[in-house]
Amino acid sequence: MKIGFIGTGVMGNGMIANLIKAGYQVSVFNRTKAHAEYAMGLGANWIDTPKQVAQENDVIITMVGTPQNVADIYFGDNGIMNGASEGKVLIDSTTSKPSLDKKIYEVAKDNGISALDAPVSGGDVGAKNGTLTIMVGGNRETFENVMPIFKSMGQQINFFGPAGSGQHTKMANQIMIAGTMTGMTEMLEYGKAAGLDLDKLVNIVENGSAGNWSLKNYAPRVLKDDFKPGFAAKHFLKDLRIALECAQEMNIQLPSTKLAKKLYEKMVDQMHLGNDGTQGLIKVYK
Amino acid sequence: MKIGFIGTGVMGNGMIANLIKAGYQVSVFNRTKAHAEYAMGLGANWIDTPKQVAQENDVIITMVGTPQNVADIYFGDNGIMNGASEGKVLIDSTTSKPSLDKKIYEVAKDNGISALDAPVSGGDVGAKNGTLTIMVGGNRETFENVMPIFKSMGQQINFFGPAGSGQHTKMANQIMIAGTMTGMTEMLEYGKAAGLDLDKLVNIVENGSAGNWSLKNYAPRVLKDDFKPGFAAKHFLKDLRIALECAQEMNIQLPSTKLAKKLYEKMVDQMHLGNDGTQGLIKVYK
């Protein structure tokens, strides 16, 4: 089975490496060809346009930056939709708008093509180690047909419902993280002002009913002034913006998530710290 | 060693039971005598006023409702300060204002009395099982002297610094929980609006980088419409109010915690749901 992979960033590269390791023949396209060198070094073939990627492969996976990138790659003149034909399977793993993946699904379906939205979590480490969590929406039969592909890249692989459901699940996940990140940041800000021993504070809070993954993994980095990205703030802000657009479309109010978005906007847009990790939010409080 | 215990609520009763089990002779006072019957049934003696409790015991522990209750019990005409004398140890386990426990410490010190602030976490289950987390501020020597008493009631017992530091640590803990509770609530609200399978959503989010104690323990209750208190919303709101008063005194801004307080105010003050558990916050979103 031939797989075309579009998007050779840090996530894409990890996923491509695991696909190749699993024995798939992989071709790649990336907006900036130079960034595809790592994947080509692993044995992936370069292809010049998304359209050709779709023409020459059975399954096409996209892992790009923004919903706009996704729209361009699927619906542009040299896009996937102009190259794909009956029987092919399109998988969008970009964290993107549910409504966009619904549109991809519908357009594909009209042409006898299958499409899934399959955003992931687990970061670059998960991508590299093949331990991603993959949240899938679309048609269940298609999902089951490509399960071996998902299994080569991820560990927890779950089907959540019709097209867009994978993206909605990812959005729900990011909404939860907005809570742990703002809570952690304000806890550290408070503890510092109160003159507490912050290592001791983090340790005791982590082991009780306030415990959470962000506190365990990011608070120690904040205390060492380590703001290197596990997950870059600019990407998290993008996700929160999508989540809040969806919330508005669904007519629900998410005031805490909205506030988290404002705080990350300050960090990314005003303070230009978008390449810092999400734990850099504490700089907004200084 | 004779221990006087003031406050025979659900937390106090669990702590008293463990003190008696550890062999201490315990006397109790409670504003409403009828509520002290459980403790008396365990073998605790009734004493008529906080002043007398302080006169007749070596160590006096208070576990009451609000900072105002604490102030009354320590500084009222029939209060602890009018009964305590040199060498006694006062321990306030109420979650209360750090500045109030600092005042208790200072007034006590002027009279040769020792005082600690020692709020707890772990809820009624932790109180009953003797597995509380105890966060202590005051004088370290005093802390070490009464360690056997703390050990009979708790598991994780930590000294955090000068008077008020135990309370500040507890406040930091509650600030963190404000984040996990609002995040969890908005995640569920979003997931529901998006038509996701919420059990499946909670399960997958819980096991990744958004995982946290509230999600694991409270989300399943929300999904079963179980709003019985693990921790009553009215108590949590009290804690958030104290935390934000302290933040203001320390000149720091905690916008997310402030928003959480507003949401819990709606739940408790406007919707009169203060006796529901904190997970009832989702009702504010309906």
C-alpha cells in the first residue's frame, strides 16, 4: 500500500519514520522542500504537488499547520481533490476546524473517495515513538480499513463518530488543557508572591485532588526557567481559537476558555513569545 | 496529652475519631451542641466554651467554617485567647485567611503560647481514614513537637514556613483546582454540544496530557447527574474568595481564578446550589 504524506514538520517526520518502519512505501510533499530532507533520508520519495501525491498513492495523510493550509492543500488548483479518485482514502491529522473536515468528507464522498479526520495528541515524543493518541471521525468502515496504518503511528486509537468528531474530541482535550495551564500558572504566581517553597508546593499539590499532567510535567520546567516548547504556545492559541469558533457556531459559552485564549493572545501576539512552550504563560503575569 | 477540639463537623469528626484511636484524651466544643453527639459517642468530653477548652487542654485544634468563625473562637469574650496560657499549642485547621492565622500566631507568641496554621486536604474520606494532607505554617519546633498528633490524622504532613504559610499553600491548591474544575466543565459542555460520546471522551482525555484528578473523579459523576458533594461548592467559593483577597493584598492579578469565583458565585448565590458538590458547576452552563 502506497502512502502519501503531506507536511514534514516535527510531527510529520515522526509519523513518517514509523510508517516506513512498518513497511509502507511513503511519498512526501512539503511547502518548503528543504524541510523534507529528513523524511527523504529515511527513504521517502519526493513528489512535487499535493495533486500528484493524491494521484500516485492509495492513502494520503495531511499534517500541516492551520485550517487555511488544510483548505489550500485539499482544494487548491494543485490540491488533493484534483488528484484523488475513487477508492482512495484521505486522512487529515492536522488539528483543524471540524467543519472543514466535514467539507472534505462530503466533497470526497461525492467522488467515491473516503475521508477521515484524525488529529493526534502526544507531541513530538509520541510521534517519534509511535505512541500517539489518535482521535478519529468519519466513516467507521474506512476507519477500520486503515487501522493498521494508525497502529503503526499510535497507541490509543479511537473512533468518535461522523466526520469532524475527531477534531471535536481534540478541541475538547485542548479546552481541558486551558484549565490546567491557567490554574497551574496562577498557582505558581500565587505561591511565589506568598513566598512559598515552590518545589515543595508543586510536589504536595501534585499528589492530591489538584493533581494533573501539566503540573507534573510543566511546573518543574517553569521553576527552572525552561520555556522550551513541549507544545508551542502559538499552536495552542490556534487550537483555542478554533475551539471558540466552534463553540460560537454551536451556541455555547465557554468563558474560562475564552479568558485562556486572551491570555495566550497576550503571550503570542503582544509579547511575541509564540515559539515558547505553553508553560511560558507565566510571563504574561509578570 | 489532652487535646481540645473545636468544630465537630464532618471533617472534625473524622479527625477526632483518629485522635481518640491514637490514645489521646479529647474534649470537644461546637457551636451547636447537638452536632457534637457523634464525637461524644466516641468518648470525647463536652466543654461549654472555647475559653474553657483552652484552659483545660494542652493542645487546642480548631476546625470550623469561616474566617469569621475562627476570629470569634479565638478572640471572642469566651474565646481561646482568654483561656490559653504559656506552653499551650493552638492549631487552626480551618481553611482560613493567612493574615488571620498570622495574627493568632503573634498574639499567642506575646503570651508564650505556640500557634500553627494547619489546613488540610483530602476531604471527609481522608479525615475518616487518617490520610489527610496537612499543610503547616508557624514555628518549625512547634511543628515537630506536635508531629505525633498530625501523624494520627494525616499522611502527607509538610511544613511550609512562617505563620500563614500553611494557609497560603492550601490557597494555591484551591487555585489549581479552580483550573481543573472550569476546564473539565467547559470540556464536557463542549463535548455534549458536539454530540460526542462523553464517557469515551473522558476516558481518552484522562489518559493524556490533559489528565487530572477532577476529570477522573468528578466527570463520571457529572455524566451520571450525581451532584452529591465530595466538596460542597459553597466551601470552595469561600476558599476562592479568601485566595483572591490574599492575591489583592499581595498585589497580584489572577484573572482565571477570579472568573472561576464568578462562576461559583452564580452557582451558589444566584442558583442556590451551594450544597451541591463542586462538579455541579456544569449547571451554570445550562
